[in-house]
Amino acid sequence: MNQRLTRVGPGTPGGALLRRYWQPVALIEELEGPRPVRAVRALGQDFVLFRDEAGRLGLIDRDCPHRGVDLAYGRLEDGGLRCPFHGWLFATDGRCLETPAEPEGSTLCQRIRTRSYPLQVRAGIIFAYLGEGEAPALPAFDCFVAPDTHTFAFKGLIECNWLQALEVGIDPAHASFLHRFFEDEDASAGYGKQFRGASDGSDLPMTYVLREFPRPRIEVEGTDYGLRLTALRRISDATTHVRVTNLYFPQAFVIPMSAEMTITQWHLPVDDTRCYWVAIFTSFAAPVDRARMRAQRLETYALPDYVARRNRTNEYGFDPQEQMGQTYTGMGHDINTHDQWAVESQGAIQDRTREHLASTDKAIAANRRLLLRAMEAMEEGRAPLLAIGEEEAARLTGPATIDGMAPTEGWEAHWRAAVARRRAGAPWAPPELSLAPARAAE
């Protein structure tokens, strides 16, 4: 079962499933500069991404169909990407335009084609469809419908299997420990930082809420897009903290970052033992300060491959003195580093035969069941979850997220109303949120 859940290469059940969804293969900023050509590895396959002289984007197989050399070193010219070996020229749609070493009048290029893959750009991310058949429509989620001014995209490399990297994001209990800070900072200085602002509708810092109330009651519900997770921390007889997050099947989560911003984060498998987190930050208030957000993240990640500066080679910056008095991990104040240590320390592919799931892991167990059922559906010739058309996709909005205080009696109606107010006040007028009753997670 662990093999089935984690392997993503061609011919594997997990690989076949993930290829039925749009994959966030690159940031659009990766094609900036004088030579917009980028090698891409995703789902255990190698591709080359490029923009031609007319501005068209293309993603094609990385090996030249002539003799298999690496097209990532190709010459960008004459309307396509030219192989340096014999000069064969390929368009963004995979057509061979020229075979210049062949005899005059040769029609060989008319019979040659390399595989190309559909692309679309959303909120600064280049998504590719790497599977067979018709690609599904993307839902009308906030991250996809917000204007570029109100979104920001970034990513980071994680040296482990994609599934364990995803699972940390659907574990509501870990934040009270892994991301515990022993001192509360000024919440107004928390822009762009997870868990550093104040809880919505309160002046209590999220660091205080997570630290002092470490036993959340967790509810998991099935939805048309995956799972909705609700973590309830009872602050007093009158007040309960409500945190609503989501699993966006099969490999993303949607969570609150602050009272004004959400994070939609995918986990793109590079291969079986590496993945990228790729995120869209969406603002419901002022335009995103992209320069500030990018500068914050470049303190943690190094270009051009978005590799973490703190990693296993330098013990994630572990400082025992810091662990005694500042942070629970002793690994700095960026929670991405905490998460990276947690998932990489499980091994390149976690041995789940040795784990003991607890009551707080109910979302993790529910998601694994979703994955296994979707693989079974594929093998039986049925469509998996979210393999949908434009009409159905347009009805999937949101999804709702919040970190907020609510009355202990009536908390559910309160958080829904708070989400509705935030959305109604957004300057870019997101579509009406669909909050149809969820079903119990199987």
C-alpha cells in the first residue's frame, strides 16, 4: 500500500492518477531573463520548458527524438528550440520545423514530432497537463480568479516523497508543537508570515493560541474537492478558536495565512524522493506586496533551484539555546524550515508500516483512503475525484478558510458569516462561496 501511495513514475498507479490533474511545473518568473529555457523534472519524467520569440510557451520531452540528446541546452531561435547536435528545430507544439543536415528537399521533418503538453498560466504559475485524454477544468477557486495584483507565487524544494510533504499540511495538531514560539511578537509585524498575526476577530496572537491550547478537537468532512478540516480550540466557556483548512485533491491544501490572506499550496513530485511545494498567496484586502513577500522567502530559499538554505547538510540551523527559550524546534523562525525538517527526517519515503496513527491524524487517514479509491476508479475505467468539466468547475468556489474566534455556542454559523464578510469586502469580488453541507469523511 505504501508503494501504491507514493510512487509517481510512468506506469505506476499513483503516477497515472496524478497525471490526470494539472501540475504546477514552474513559476513564470523562472522564464525571465535573456534565455527563457528551463529544464523541468516532474513525476519522474524530464521535460524542457521554453518561451519562443513570439512569446508562446511550450513544454516538450527533454530528449531530442533524433538521437536523444538534451534539449535543455537548445538554441532558442527561428520560431522554436533548436537541438545543438544536428540543428533539428522544434516548435512549442512539438512539431519538427527543420532538419537542416538532411538533403535538400527532404520531407523528414514533416514526419517527426516530439510530445508536447498543454499549458496554462494562473497567478504566476505555469500548470501542465501531463496525462492522456482531455484535461479537467480548474475550479473557480479564489487563487485562480483573483487578479494578479492580489496574488503571489513561490516554491521550495523538499528532499522527500510528495505525500509526506503534503500530509504535514493536513495535520491541524502539529502547529501547536512544531511551530510553537515561546514569545509573542507584535502581530502587526506579521505580514507575509504564517501564524505570526492575530486571530481573526481578536487581538490574541496566533502564536499564543497555538501554544496555550494544544489539544484541538478535529472534525473532517468530505467535500466535492476533497476534505474540509475544522480544528476547534476552546479558549473559554464563551469563546472557541476555529481554524478551517482544506485538502484540495489530490496534492494541495488551502489554509488561512492571516485574516486577509490564504495559501493554496501544491506538492509537485519531482520523482519518488523529491518534491516542490508550490504556493499561491491570495489577498482579500490590499494588493499583495510581492517584493516584500519574495524578499522574505529568499531569506530561506536560494535560486535558481529554490533550495532551502537550512537543510539536513547544516542540521537545519539547529541551535539548542534557541530551542530552550525561543522556538520549539530550535531551527529558526520560518515555519517552512520546521516543516521541511519534519517531513525529511521521516526518510526519503516514509516507512508507514512503522507508524501509529492517532486521533489527530484522521485527515491523513481520510486522504489516503481518497487516494486509494481514486486509483481504483482509474483502474476500473471510472473518472477520479475532480476530473470535471467547465460547468461543474465553475460551481466550485472558495474554498473557505479562517483562523478566528467564535462563540462556543454557534461557532459554525459564526465562522461562515465571518468568511462571507471577508469575501464580500474583497475589492476583486470573488464568486459567491459555495458552502453546501459537507459529508462525513469516509
